[in-house]
Amino acid sequence: MIKELKKMKCGNVIENVDLSKYTTYKINARGSVLVEPKNQKELLTVLKYSKEHNIPSKILGGGSNLIFKQDYSGILIQLKAFDDVKIEKNIVKVGAGYPLLKLALKVSRMGYTGLEFATGIPGTIGGAIFNNSGAYGSDMGYVVESVLVITPDLELKRMYNKELNYHYRTSFFKQNPGYVILEANIVIKKGNASEIMDIIEDRKKRRVLSQPLEFPCAGSVFRNPKDVAAWKLIEDVGMKGYQVGGAKVSEKHANFIVTDGHATGKDIIDIITAIKVKVKETFDIDLILEQEIVE
């Protein structure tokens, strides 16, 4: 497989990938091969090869929401070359590989409002659209006007907001993972740059105080159930500080799992399972995982 990929002119091909360098959990796992296509043609070449040979493939954004259960034997694809950004009036046209946080800060400093919520969210535009990432009462579903995708049949298609089934931390793409996001049109509005940056700075200070950002982690682990915060449930069942191997429930924020940089995906998954069981037993609430487990 790796030899064939290298012959195919489908971008940069990296074999035996250390996934700790590609996940914010810094998971101790390996990937057989990572391909970095430089354009749509190269990406389609990889996807076609994967489909024709029945080899699993996975788009890897910033790795800020992924838990690899074990070594990955399929084809990992990273779209970091898909990073063009163009601002026209109140629309940002941006590639899937562009960092969300970088874009949010860029437009905010220019005096545009709409992406303030994203200035503390890591990962790429594509990943954020896939997961419907959000914070402070807003999310990507409020700002995405349309998305250019490659369908499971390897056709180019533009999809509009009303088709994307955006709800709290989920989307059409999360329910239909065969689609590949290439770029998006995001709606912004002109605002007051000074006021926008003041809001961002205040939120940044609060995040530093309340979240364990000094450790490898992947943000909130569970969605908040209706009328209650997930961290409160986890804390109330005594799971704060609970540890398995190189991973543990943060003592600073119970809806975060942090690692020592050497944790396995199984360590993290075992903690997730233990929390779900305990919360279900105690409160009869089924916590829904916000992160993605890659088999």
C-alpha cells in the first residue's frame, strides 16, 4: 500500500506515523501511513485508491477531538495544504485545513464579529464543521453558510446550512462520515474591534483559570445533558482525579481528561466508560461522548 501511494503522485507520503504528534491528547499509537495531498486532484487520487482497494481512510484535522483506540492501519489524510482564506464583505471563504482559532483571531482583530466563540477552540475549520464545535452559546451551525465537499461517490458538491442538520455538537457530517469537507463559506458581520478583543481577552483569562490547558487534552469529553453540566455530574460521582495508566480526569475541570503525553487510547476510553457507568448508575443519565473514537 505505501509503495503504491508513493508512486501515485498524491502528495507527501509519511509512513509509520507517530500519532502523539498529530493528536492533542498526544496518544501513544502509530499510523501505517499519512498522506498530505496538495490539491483536490491529489486528494481524489487517494480517496479513489482507498475506495477501490477497500482500505479504511480517515481525515485528520488538528487531532483535537480524536481518540485512537489502537494503531491505525488505514490511510490517514491531512489537509493542511487546503488553507486558503479570502474575506469578501461579510463572507469568509476558507479551506478545511486552516486553523479555526487562527481564523477567529484574524477576523476579530479586523473588527468582524461572529467567531469570537471560536478563539479558544483548537483544530481545523474542517474538524470544527464536522463536529459543530462551539462555546459561549454559539457554534459553527450559526456561522456556516455553505460547505464544498467530496461525497462518498467522489463527486464535488456544495451543501448549504439547512442541509447540514446542525444541532448541539453534531452535524450531517458526523452522522455521514463518508463526506470530505474541502472549504467553507462563513458569515461574519462588521463590529467594533476593540469591544470584540476585550470579550476575547476576558474569556481567555477565564479559560486559563478553569481549564487544564497546561496538559495534553482534547477539550470537553461529554456533551452537557439538559439542565445540568457534565462536569458537575462527574464531580458528584467522585470521579475527579480518577486515573487509568497515563490518563486521568482533570482535578481542575472534571469534564476534561488529561494525559502525561504517553497515554494510550485504551487508557482514555477506559476512563470514559467508567464515568458513563457511574453517572448512569447514580443519576440515570446517559452521557454522550463529544469526542470521536477511531477504531
